[in-house]
Amino acid sequence: MGLRTWVLFGLGASLGALAWGGEGRLSVAMFGDLYRVAGHHDLSVDGKHGSWIRRVNVIYDRELENGLSARFVLEAKDPGDFATSSDLEPFVKDLWVRWERSGHSVSFGLVPTPSVSPSESKLGYRPIDKHTLDLFHMTSTRDKGVSVRGPLDRRGWAEYELAIGDASGTKSSTGDTQAVYGRVALHPVKGVTVDLYGDWWDRKAGEEWTTWKAEAASLGRSGKLGLLWATQRRTAPGKESRDLDVWSVYGEWAASRDLHPFLWVHVAEDPIPDAQKIEYYRMSPEGKPTVWLTGARIRLAEGLELIPTIARVDYRRAGSAPKPESDTFLRLTFSAKF
């Protein structure tokens, strides 16, 4: 099943190249780890070791005519739950057509949401870990619908992005959910972006999620710095509302062209619901997690990195429940783009 899907993708991209005008490009982005669990609150996970593919994307981009372009992305990954053994099964991650004119663009299909923009692309930390909202399962980076983006002024100091989707992410829709996303990005000085974001999800059974986020990213010759604060309120009929507050700091120092040490901290001020489902961590839902990641990005060649990392999850007590033991992971990550 998996191999057949990849073959069909290759044939589809080839036929598309023959059927449409314009230029097409096929690329691959992938990263994965050799890992060892040096300590874990769940004794069934403690001491495990092995390797996994955390992400592989096969990307086909095509420039069409009259300001039109299209993208098709297949993604596959290992489950990362320390229990499941399965093949890499690809699924469609992006499938959209975009029309652009005078700097403004409209995209339709399975599109990226503005939830992790622009810091994830600007800071380039995705092979190390997910964006904080994505890591703690507070948002979706993809949705099926329409997105619009463009500049708010002629000097490029501000831009906007709006999206309306069915709140199904990359899965099929049941027809009873919806979502609205919006962000405004400011560029006060060169290399600095301040991002203000909000979304509203109307989920199943009357549940609603409302999220607000403020984020800043700074890029310079000596390194990168990212700051984030976000809050989310979850409401459901007949239940008490639930608030989640999170923040994070990311710092990367350009020690040389080929060596970039980093430190990244994710902090949740509340227990994370279903934290045991967080991939490659299997966190505890009983405590308030702080995730520490430290290591170095080592450039081997253009588009190829090794990233030795120590990841540790410390928990603070939540209510009367005992504080979970800490989780420690040793990782050697490879990242490649070609």
C-alpha cells in the first residue's frame, strides 16, 4: 500500500509535468533520529532505544500561467508512540492551487494554516522539534479551505493572512466542524518579525477552542532568537471551561558557519490533555511540563545536517496529584533536503 502510493505520486507528477505548461520542481525534505530514552516516568518506555523517521516529505511544486501555481506534498513518519510497529504510510499533507497578483495571494485546497508562521520557517528549527502550539496539540498546521495573504503597506512593514477551513486538518471532514485563522505580522526593523495570531475552532459536540498567540523572531549574523506566548480556552456544553497557557524561548548561536549550538525551552503552565499521545515523547498528562532541548546543528554539506540533542521533560505538580518523574531523551538527528 505504501510503496504503491509513492509510485502513483511519481507517475502523477510526471504526467502533470507533461500536461501543464510552466515549470515544475520535485524535492525531498526528511529528518529522523537515533535515540535512547535515558529516563522516563513510564517504566514501559524507560530504557528504550532505536531509530525513527520523524518526517519525510516528497514535494512537487509547479508554476502555471497567469499567476497560478500548485503544490502537492506527500508525508510519512513513524508513529513515535514507543509501541506501534508499522510501515511508513504516506498521506497528503498539501494539495492546493494558488493565484497571486500584486503581492496578494489566494490559495484553495488543503492549505497551510497561519498557526506556526512565520517563526517555524524563519528560525528553521523544525528538524529539532515542533512549534510549541503544534507540540502540545493546540492547533493544526493544515486545513481544507481557503487562505488569503498579502502586504498591508507598500514598504513591507506589515502583512496579513486569513484562512477559513473545516477544522479537519489532513483527515476527512464530517461536515459539522469549522475553523477561522488570522494573523498580522509586523517587521519593525530588518531581521525582526512580530507576529500576532488568533484562531477559533468549532469542534464536534459543541466544543469550541479559541487561541491567541504573540510571537517574535529575530535573525542576525550572530544567531537567532524566538519568543512565544500563547493562551487557549476550551469550552464544551455541560463542562467547565479549560485554559492552557504556554510560552517558549528559542536561541541559536552561529559559532561558525557549520556549527550552531542552540537552547530551546517549551513551558506549559497547565497539564496538557492527552499528553501521552504526544509523538516521540509520550508525556504525562498529570503534571505541568517544561521541555528543555539543547544541542548543536552541525552542517555537513548544503542541505545536510547532524543535530546531537539532549531533550528533557520536567514536570511541576498539578493539584493534588504526585509530580511525575522526569523524561530524558538522547538523540542524534539527521536532516536532509534535496
